[in-house]
Amino acid sequence: MTATVLAGCAGIPTSGPVERVADERGPDQSTVRYEPVGPSRGASPQQIVRGYLDAMLAYPVSTGTAASYLTPDAAEEWQSSAGVTVYTRPEVTLPESEFRSGRGDVTVGLRTNAVAQLDRQGHFTRASGVTERSYRLEEVEGEWRIANPQNGVMVTRTYYDAYFRSFSLYFFDAAGKRLVSDLVHLAVGEQLPTGLVTSLARGPDRTPGTLRTYVPGVGDLRPSVTISDDDVADVEFSVSLAGLSGQEKDRLGAQIVWTLRSVPNLQGVRITGETSILSSRGERVHPIDSWGGFGPPVGDDRTYALVDDKLVEIDGSTIRSFSGPWGRDAGGAVEAAVSDDGVAAVMGGRDQVRVTDRDGREPFLVQGSGFIAPEWDHDDRLWLIDRPSGSTRVRVVDDGRTRTLSAAGLRGVSVRSVAISPDDGWYAATARAGGRTSVYVGPVERDRDDRLTGLGSPRRLSIRVDDPRSVGWVSSTRVAFLGASEAGMQLYDVALDGTDRMGGGTGSGPLLPDVGATTLAGRANDDPSRWVVDARGRLWYLPPDGSWRLIDERSFSGLSTGD
């Protein structure tokens, strides 16, 4: 059956990455509305195919006109919601041998340059190269109609850039403890709430066993999510919600509210089952800012570094000694990470990590080979990565116990830096393989008892930036890193699926002097402040709404963000 809701993504490049500029339009706004016309009488096979392609560019999004270019059977069977193909340079051809003026089938060729492919939820995959397909046309009451439409819809890159944006779906981790963001790309406009909830109801199929959902399936979702005059979204299911436990009801409400937070001006959500409304603490409407306790922790991230063999805390351009023994003598440490409860430091030679509480007590050592900078997650678990015998090893320290996690997807690469997302659901890494360093993103795996089990297979992001290094998170969906540019090493950030790359200096933010930046630290709490250490160990600072400036010429190492 044809459908009227599409998934798509914004800012997809055909060759190099797209540099994002400020976009003053909201996620429900667009510039142009377009209502394509149906097939004209006596149209040639080529005109029918061109008209069909044009009809899929309707805005507000609708596939009704596109379906009129199909035979009745094809229109009935067309899976228009199966995905989105983004393309450029369409060429429609009808070989001379194919044309017949009498009755019968005709084949029309379509040649395009591939840009991207989206699955039915809106997950993005970059594509490239030339794609060729053939449409078979049959006569219906004397008019040509397409009998074999492709699965999903096809849109041009120009249309894509104008009408699609990225949004977060929210699923729970396997333990049902915390919400984890999953990035998708959907059409803006009045249908955005319906598109978001429909994609959410399809479930976390892309990461089976890693994420879970409490939302009924898409087959139980009423066709449309409407917005009332008082800016409340009505989400209706055809199944009863009365039998859910209190925990299940809370998590169902949290997933839907968090997912709909990106709808502009929305004040609340009303969730209805077959016979009753799902209340929130006795209220029939869930406020749009409710269920914050399931989201990423909101804390006061701080920046730390080592200098003169001492641990220091950095606040803007102010540098002060860390309280306690580590602030007096770091024992020759070359990397350090700080949490609410402890300090972990990679010692000289990188074959030991020393772990203590913040006051330097209860010390213990973890042995290894070639440790990179350690990382504390938001549950105060310590992540350690080293490379014994040429194979990447991932370990976690929890309550003083060290254990090895599965990380088969990283075993064959040399990891240079790693960071855990604010929602603890994803990891990002820079790693070298085949003579090339890349940015990777993958899921953090837990079981239903909230026990860490491993790092899932990562996806290498196609960012087209040479020599990426020192990865970190600026939000639950965006990764920051240093990378090469014509102006030297610069600051970049990119969505966790590799889209919407920003940075690089020239024309896209403050330009870092060409000082060979090696290490980056920043914060993931809407604070745009950034710090880097350069090739000489000097410390640079980027204040909010300011320019990079040198704040200390001593030799720093171990620059990191912590609690």
C-alpha cells in the first residue's frame, strides 16, 4: 500500500562532506510547498517516468500523486515507506528498440548518481556511484503506467537538503535504566510528530540485544499523531495499555515524550490505549519536559590535565592545583582521568594504570601494554584500552574489580582514543587500520542486569578528514575530534551516523592557529568551551563566543574532561 510518511536525512554529500551553516528555520518549517500534477493524457513512457520522479518530490510529503503514475496493482502493492533513495543527475532513456505504438509493455531506463540510502526508520547510509534501474510500463485504458516501482521513494539531493533534518528516537538500554538516543532523518512539517512516533514504534532493530523498547509495535499505532490547539500531541494505540506495570507505563511515556521533544512549541503529550489514557503521576498529559530522570545525567563537567608532574583542574583560562596528593605529585603519569570518586593515571612507559580515590587512597595497579588515555563513564566505571600482542583489549574497572569485555570489532585496529557518550549508550574511537586513521562509533552493550558485556561492532564514519585524533562527545548524538585541514589541525564535530560534519576552521568557526594540536577536551553540557594541547605541550582555550588563545606555555599532557 502507498503511504504518506517519508524518512530522510539532511546534508548528505555527493563527494566531499557538506559544511553546515546556520539554519534559522525550525524543524517544522520549510521554504517552498509543491503539489505535482498527475499524468497527462497521451503522455509518452519517458514522460510518465519523469512525472513519477517529480511526483515523489511533493511537499508537504505525499505519495498519492506518485501512485497515480502506477498501474492499479502496482499502486496497491507499492511499499513507499520502505526507505528513501537520494540521487542526483537523473537520465531517463527509452531505447529505440523498445518503443511500439501498439499494445504491449515498454521498458524505460533510469540512470542516477547515488548519494544516500535510508532504511524505513530513517537511518542513514552513504552511497556513491552510478545506479541503473528499469521501469516496465503497461497500458491501462490506453495510457502508459509503471508496473514495477522501486521499494521506497526516490528524492533529489536538492529536495533532501530543503526538507529533511536529523532527529533522535529514544530507546532504553537493555536494563531499562537509561534512555539512549538513536539518530534518524525525517521530513519536517506537519507530519513530523507522526513520522517520529512511527519510527519509534518500529523498535530498535538496528541494534538487537543492545537497546529495548516499551512502545507497542507500529501495527498497534493509530495512523496519525495530531497536535491540539493547546499544543498537546495525541498518540493513540489500538491496544490496551491498562495491563502494563507501573514501570512499563513510565518507560513507555518517557520514550514518547523524549522523542517528541524535538517538535517545536509542543507543550505535552497525551498517550491513549484502546480503553484508557496513560496518566503521568495522576495527570492525563505528560509535560514535554517530564521524565528527565531517564535521560543523560546533567552534571558540572570539569577539565583536567597534567603539568609539572602534577594534576591540575582547568576552569576557562584559570589553572589550579587538584586537591590532594595528585595535585602535589603525579608520580610521572602521562595520562589522567578524574571522576566523582576516583583518579586513574597511565604511568610512564604506558604499561601500568594507577587507580585511587580522589584523595589518593585505596591505590591499586592495572598492568598492561600500551595503554591509551583512560575513560570514566557516567556510572563511574573506568574503561581501559591497551594493545598486548598487537590486539586491542578492552577492560572495565568497577568497584575495584577488573574484567575484560568483548570488543571483536576493535580487535584488528589500533585504537588511539576513546570516549563514552553522555547517555552511556555509544562509544566513539579514533583508530588506525590499513595505514589510515578513522573515527568509529558503536554501541555499548549491557545485559538486562545492567552488567557491561562489551563494545558492539563499530561503524567507520565517512567524514573525509585526514588524521582524526582525540575524540570526545559534545552531546548524546555528536562527536568532536581534531583533524587535518588546509589551516593545520582544527576542531570538527559530526553526528554519530557520520552526517552533518562541521568545523575545519575556514568559514566554519574560530580558526585554531597552526600549532599541531594533539589533544582536545570539551564538555557535553551545552558549554561550547574547548581546550587543546599543541605539539609543544602548550595549552590553548576557546571561550564561548570567542577566539582561540594561548593560556599557558608550560608542557601539558593528559588533557581530559571529567566530573
